[in-house]
Amino acid sequence: MSNKPYGVLLANLGTPSAPTTKAVKRFLSEFLHDHRVVDTNRWLWCPILHGIILPIRSPKVAKLYQSVWMEDGSPLMVYSQRQQEQLAQELNVPVALGMTYGNPSIKSALAELKEQGCERILVLPLYPQYSATTSAAVFDQLARACKTFSHLPEFRVIPDYHEHPAYISALSESVKAFWQTHGEPDYLLCSYHGIPQRYADNGDPYPEHCHRTTQYLAESLNMPRDKMSMSYQSIFGREEWLKPYTEQTLKDLAKKGIKRLDVICPAFSVDCLETLEEIAEEGKQTFLDAGGESFNLIPCLNDHPDHIQMMMTLIKKYANDWLMDK
């Protein structure tokens, strides 16, 4: 029986290093250059990206980041680092954090684990619902990083966990705990990050995964489906994305007489710009302007003990025989 040491690589999207125009521009440039994110012909896309989008959007996005920036940095980075630290303590194995875009990179995380002697690496992309725009982008970065390795470690990658009982339970318990403190709403909306409809038409299972998560969460909460639905946010560009759109859904719910609305964002493993600003600030204003009276964002799972326990459950499942070798 082998005693090869193993480690865990937590992967997330990434974040600008600072809430400044320069840092945001650098981050958006790397992010929007990825074919997984924008598959438009480079000869067409690059002039638009560098000539229009980055100069216009970077200062605006920097201001948005300033509104949610925490004392220790970007919310996504702060919560991700806390997850890493708690998992390393609980599992008693090396755990490294790597971002698809920005720093710390997936390449640096792999190097960190190799330096600690890890010959087996379990990769956990923190995207509950698989999409080529997120999960597959992690695979791409792994492949690029390994090009310089003369001896590859043994890899296992957790592809998704959109319907895993521990994930659904963690979501459900977070909602119940929120309602114990704040009372129940008239309606619960699950808002997921959107992707172009064309990607789903070409085989991306993301919308199916989102529907399943919503279905299982509703069942766990015993929530009537006429009081709960799902939508897609963060729409970008002119082409059609997955529908219904969150912004329009918020308006429609208010016009239908929903007075108190709670929103949860199950596709995000940690709170970030898309939850803290786009939903908690912009989404709230949209709902109130349309006639709603009370709006709450239910926080992401972040570094809550239930979330850490869920990650441990996943890791132990996929690394079961490795654990037995220790």
C-alpha cells in the first residue's frame, strides 16, 4: 500500500488585488481574454475589449469594489483564505488556494503543494453547479501549469456538487437560521450567475444543475414553489443569456404584490461583488423602486462551519483510498 502524501487545492474565480482602476483593469483583462468566458473571435473581440470595454468599465467596477472592500481585502479573497485555513486545520493535510484569474494563481498553488511533498492533489473548484465558463476553466489552468512539470502528481478533480446532500443541507440550514432571526419572507428567490443561452444550447449542463439545486433546496425547506423561484444575474453583452433575468424578476415580483423578498445566491461559494453589490445594493433598489417594501440578501455559505464540514465530506469521499493509505 502506497503512502504518497496528498494535498487539497481550493480553486475559485479570483479578484482584483485592490479596488483601483489599474488593478481592476488588469483582472478584467485576464478574465475576459479567456475563451471559456468569451468565445468570440479574437480579431473581433480584442479591439473591443481593449478599446472600449476595459477603459469604460474598469473605473466603474473599481468604484463598486470600493463599496464592498473589507479591511483585509476583497470579500472573495478574505472568505476563501478563511476556508483554506479552516480546512487545513480540520483535515491536517496541506491545503492551497488558487484562483483561475489573478493571484494566488492555480500555478502557484500547485507549486506550493509540490513543495510540501504532495504527490497526490485533490482539486475542489468552489462552483457547486458545473459550467464550462468556471469549472472547465480550472481544468485549463491545471493543464497549463503542469506543462513545466517533469513529474506530474496524481490528480483528482471534484466536478460539481450541485445536488450533494451536504451542500443542500448547508444551504437549507443557512436559510432557516436567517429566518429564525429575521422572520420568513413572502417569497424566496434563488439568483444564479448567468451564462449565454448559446453555451447551454451547445451542451453546458449549468442551467440543469441550477434547477436541481433550486428543486432540492425547496424540498428541504418545505417551500411551496409558488413562493420560490430562480433567476440569472450578471448579464453582460447583447446576446441572449439564460432567463429569467434577475433584474426583471425583481421588478415582476414587486408588481405582483410581493412585499418582503429574500434572495439567496447558491452558485456563489463566498460573498463577492456579485452578491454584496449587484444583489444587496442594486437588486434591493430595483425591488424597492418597483413597489417592494423589504429586501434581504441571505449571505453565502462563506466560512460557516456547515460549509467547511460540507467541503470535508466531499474531500473525504473523493480521497477515501488516499486517506486509508495514510
